[in-house]
Amino acid sequence: MLEKLKKEVCELNKQLVKNQLVMWTSGNVSARDPQTGLIVIKPSGVLFDELTPDKMVVVNLEGEVIEGTLKPSVDTASHLYVYKYKKDVNGIVHTHSPYATSFAVRGEPLPIYTTTSAAVFGKEIPVSDFAYIGEEEIGQQIVEKIGDSPAILLRSHGIFTVAKDALSAVKYAVVLEETAQVVHLSLLRGNIKPLPSDVIEKGFDIYKKTYGQ
Ligand SMILES: [Zn+2]
């Protein structure tokens, strides 16, 4: 079942490695099939190199495994909570990408300093309170704190991005890490000021109207 989506989720999990957002087995991509409402997610503790579409796990919103022989990601309950309360979200990414996570460790939102982050995010990246892994606590923090941002820093842990599909969620995770790295490097050279809000709004608007094919 959901062969196409399993292939896509498998490939997008590998994209996390290619974009240097994950190490070893941490991090995961999931996607919801809009027709059935079922979710495809990475199996727990499997190396990214060893992922194949048939190793992806299909679960329902209640967390029951519908198809797959492996245990789903330890973050499954967090993903499911977000899917339950954010009906327009059909793709979620979680990583511990180091530059963005360094802001999460500090418990600071990531302001918009670059035209790219203005265009893609349109507002500063919020930060959650601390939450334990394994249950719904992280999902609750995401739903409570993310607002209409596609990304959130998870206090002392990592990042989550949400989108209309898994590919877009991966894109947000890539841009977030790139942004955090640039901001980190700029901060090393002294104080910097975020872009003014009207510049951010205009950049966000232009990008929405003009970017892509
Ligand atoms: Zn994590």
C-alpha cells in the first residue's frame, strides 16, 4: 500500500543526509496520504543508507502500525499529534541539524537577518519549551508554539518543519540550517540587526508571487 509515498518518504529521508542535516540514525521525515489519512514514517534506529521503501512504516493517526515489519520512529507520537491538529500539514521533518539546534539550545528564536529567510519564512523562527521525547509532549509544544511558521526550534533538542507535503518540509529544514549557519557566522563578527519588518514582509511577498516555474 502507498507504494509511491513510501518511495518518496524513503528518498526524502536520504536527502537529510545529502544536505548534511543528520548524523547516524537521528532525524526523520514523515508524510500523510491525503486520501487515506495514513502516515508513512521512517523506522526507528535504522541507518539512512539502509533505508528502502519497504522498510517505511505506515501508521494511522492513533499510532497503530497498518503496514511494515519494523518499529516506527521514536518521534512518531510527536508527528501524529501535529497531523491531528494541523489538517493542512501533510509533511513533517525532524532533525538535530547543528547550527539551528545551537539556537534551540540557547532557547532563542531565530530572527530574520537574510533575504533568503525573509522570502522563505517571512517571520522569525519560534522556539518551544523543553519537552521529553517518546510521547505527545513534543507535538503539543509544536502545535502550541509554531503559529503559522513552517519551522520551530525545539528547546535543547533540534528542529521540526511542517508543510503541505514532505518535499516542502525538507526544503524548509535545509533553508533553516543554512540560515542558522549564516547567522552564527555573522554573530562571530559582532552584533547584527534583524531585517526591518517591512523588508521581511516585502521579501516574503515577492518570493511567493515570483519564485519557481
Ligand atoms: Zn530528536
